[in-house]
Amino acid sequence: MDLFFVRRPLVERYGDGLAGGTAVALLDRQVIPDGMPIVLGSDMRPVEPLSSWFRHLAYLGRVPETMRSYAYVVLRLAEYLASRQTNLLAAGEVDLLAYRRQRLDVQAVPIDPVTWDREASTVNGLFAWLTESGHRSRGPLRMPKAYGSGMSHGMQVRHLALEQYLFFRDVGLGGQCPDGEVDVAFRGGFPHRNRAGAELALMTGMRKREWSTVLLPELVRRPEGPAEFPLQACAKGGRRRKVYVPSAPLDLVDTYQLLERAEIVERAAARLARRHRELFVIDGIDDLGRLSGVLEGRRRTFAMARMPAELRRITVRECDGGLEAMAVFLGQGGLMLGPSSWDRIRRHAWERMSAFAERGPARWRTPLTTRRVEESQARADPAPGTTRRLRHGHRRPPPRQRSPPPAAGHADRSRHRPTTLRMIPRRSPRPSSLPCGKMARQRPCVIKSAITEGSCIACKEA
């Protein structure tokens, strides 16, 4: 069995010879989205029921990254069952228990229980669908919930101290020595880009999928202050929210655009122009945050907040000598960096930090964390850490004042919510989490001061 993924641009280029209509028309008629997995057998025909399950997931709206991870899990299981002379429709409980033992204990590099729990969830979902769709009369497991590792995993959120974060940003990503001097042996690419990405993640609390896909128009400074833009398609669960970007990350992004991004754009402009048909070439931006241009030969208009990461990656505009990508963070090819590229950058940063800690003096080892720095740490620091520092910085709560009653038939509770908490990316921010009355009326420009000083400067000024 071989695993493939649907890519519409390749179908448009090579699939016009299909009998009964073009391949593109077939994709449109069957509503097959980009990124959907397809398993083919030795006869190059879809393997059932796996291919039908992937189509079911696509119709449920699963993102391509999720379907890709599911595909590798179930393909691995199907190949193991084939080695035991069985298949997904005939496998019993013994076969699945043997597969769990193979993954956790027998194979050359056993996986950890956390990884297995994710795989077990996928396997349970597959067999639940096989039973509901009539492919099996019943599931193979008597207790599907017990198919996991049986271990409870708490939230593994580790907060970085300010010294640790600066060591990661400037030494690991920025190519400096721990004493602040330039490291002449640094061979990493685009340190200003990497530092700007880390600062944007820290000061906004955005997830990696959110901050790494930001477009240039979204980081335009407003006349009354720093940037603020809506986020939806790239947000977790597609929940719409507004993102507030303070001045500090915007300053680093400006430096990156001046020193590094302009060079990347100039080198890649002609190359992107040759791929004109594959890209979303925009020619207008309106006041409502909508981009208009040509995609796949058609005139299209998209709201930036509702543009998925795949569309953001191919969004470009005309420039001198060719095309320029609209994404903020670009790679060598001139397009938006993908998740694997950021993982590689973070891994190289950790290796640099470890090398300095091993060969440097003792004072260089203090900021080093015992485990590899993850993107989630930069996201986790602004939310609970900043809220806690702001709360602890407030020593004496202001006297409670009776608020005027709302107008009849109207009660707007969102406007009484503290602005700082509205900007922190939480699912259900509560006003009671921050008892500082003055902070509720101010923009969260105090976040960085709260991180560095550990107190609420708004209350100090009061």
C-alpha cells in the first residue's frame, strides 16, 4: 500500500487526460479538498475502507495536517495487521493488543505513552466509524477506552524566566554570545527573523500556527497605537478573536524587514513570477481587511481573518522584478516558512544553547533550561504568568463602587471585561481574574513591564 495526498495544482497541471471530463471537474463534483489522504494498492486503485474513511474525515472539515497524522497511524496499523495475515475488517482484540505491545515495547525504538495515547485515539475513531458505517458488525475491543496507555497526563506547561527567554532569543536564535558579543562562528540564517518570531509569540500569546502565518497587512501599526487584527481560520478550533500586538515585537519585525526580508524578496521575485499560475496574486486590499486578486484563473476575494494557512502561504503581490509573498516570515524560496522549518530552527537554537553551557563558564549555564525550549512555552508565558504578576502587583484593591444599572432590555457585559484579559488568548476570560480596576481601562501595554518587573506599573502610577 502506498499513501498519497490530493494536491489540486498538480491535478490541474497533469490530470486533464481523464476520460469523461477533466480531473479538476471530478474533484469539484466529489468535493475532494486539498490534503486529503488516499491509500492505493499495487493495482493503483483506492484501498477500502481506508480511503472512504479519509473522505469521511475531509467532509467533517478536518484540516490537512490532522488527516496526514491520522493517515500514517492507520497505514502503520494496516501494514502490521497484514503481517499477521489479517486486515482491518477481520482483526480481533488479540491483534490490536499485539500491535500495542509492538509499539510500546518490542520495536527498536519504542514510543512513549503520550504518543501511544494519540495513536490509540485515532485507532478507536477508525473502528468506531467502521462499525457505524456497517463495515464491521462490532468493534474489536471490549473496552476501547482501555486501549490507551492507562496513564493520566497532566498539563505540561513550563514557564520561562526572563533570563531564560533572553538566552533562547538572543543566543540560540540571534547568533550572539552569552556576554552579548557577536558570535563569529554562528552559521544560522536570518537571526533577525527568528528573534522577531520568538518575540511575537511571547508578547501576543499566539500559537505557532497563528504567529508563523501572519500577513504583512495584519501588522500595520494603527494611528492610535500598535497593531490589532482579527484571527479566525488559523486559530484553534476556528474561534474568532482579536490579537493585540505591542510595540516591542513590531520593532523587531521592522528590523527584520529592513535587513533580511528585503533581500529574500529580491532574490525570489523572479522565481515566484514563473509560478504565477499556482499563486494567489492580489491587487487590492479594502478597509474591511479583504484581499482581492486572481487565484486559479478566477477573480477571488478573501477576508484575511478567514484565510487558512495554505492560502496564506501562496498569497503574493506584484513588485519590481516579479512577485513578493505577503507572509511576514519567509524562507529561502521566498514563501512562508512551514512548521517543520520552525522546528528545525528551534532545534538548532537549543543545540547552540547546550554547546555554550558545556564549554562556557558557570555563569553561562544559569539561564539554560533542563529541557528543550518549546513554542508553547512562549505562548504560555503571557497568559497565566502575566495575569499572575499583574494580580500580585496589586497590593490594595480599589474601593468597590456601585456601577450604574444597565439600560432596560440591554446588558453588555463584554465592555466591562478587563482589556488585558480580552487580549490574552483564552477561551473564557473572566473579569474576576484581574482585580485591578485601573488595568481594566488600559491597553495591555504593561505586559512586558509586568514580565520584566513582576508588578503592575499602572497601580504604581496610581
